[in-house]
Amino acid sequence: MNALSVQPNGSAVEATANGAGNGRTLGILFFAPLLAGLGIVAYRLYPEAHRDAANPSFIDNIFASNLVIFIARVMLLLGAGVLAAGMCFVVLSIWKRAQAGHYLARFGPFETQAIEDLRGELETSRGYWAQGNQKVDELNERIERSDVLIESLQDELFEANAVVKILREQAASR
């Protein structure tokens, strides 16, 4: 059975069943051994025989059935699988976060001492930076006042030089 498939450029191409068969073959090659392995594990988990207690208790009566023992073993195996998957997830998550530069700063109620030390140094540096900025602002204001004073003194000096020149000319002409 052939079907038409539309490509991104707008052209139509015939798709054959062989292309879909490759994925099915890979699926069979992957899942068949997996199912066979699960079947063997299930077979080995089913108890062949178990001892009967001479004076059975309530728990002994519950586990007297092979099916109950099998289900309990399957549940223990599934629980172990869930715990293993969770452990792998946690380890991989921490590893990936460490690679990305996100380091573990808190663990429950505890906070690592290194982070606290860095926070203290950061606050100290911020204080020094604020003091430095305040000093720079103060010095800029003083420079502006000095510039204004220098300009006024230069104006007065030019006026004084002009007056001295006029006075010398008057004294020379007498």
C-alpha cells in the first residue's frame, strides 16, 4: 500500500510500506528480547514450593498461596526498580545542574557555609562600593565648585589686568 506524503517544499512524494516496516522491525528487535527477559524473570519469581508451618500464624496463612508470594515478589522487584530509577534521576539532575553552574546551596534546613561566606563578602563589597560612589560624588561636586571659583578668579584677574593697564597708561601720559 503506497501513500502520498507532502514535503516541506510543497512536492508530493510516494511513501512505501517498506519505510514503515523498518521501524516495525527495529521495534520487534528491541521489544522481543525485553519481553522474553521479563517472561524469564516472572517465571523465576513464581515459587515452586514453600514450607508449611506446623502452627501457622495470620501472616503464614496469607502467604500460604503461591500466587500471593509471586505478587509480593513482583511488588518488591517493582519497588526496587522505582527506587533505582529515582536514584538515577536525582544523580543525573545534580550532575547536570552542576555542569550548568547551579550549585547545591541548600540541603533541607542546612545551608552550606561557603554560600554564607560568599554572601557576607558580597555585602561587604557592596558597602565598600557604596562608600566609594559616595566619595566619587563628593569629589565631583568639589571639582565643579573649584571650576566655578577658577572661572570667577580668571574673570577678576582679567579685569584687574585691564585696570592696571589703564592706570599705567594714565601714569605714563602724565
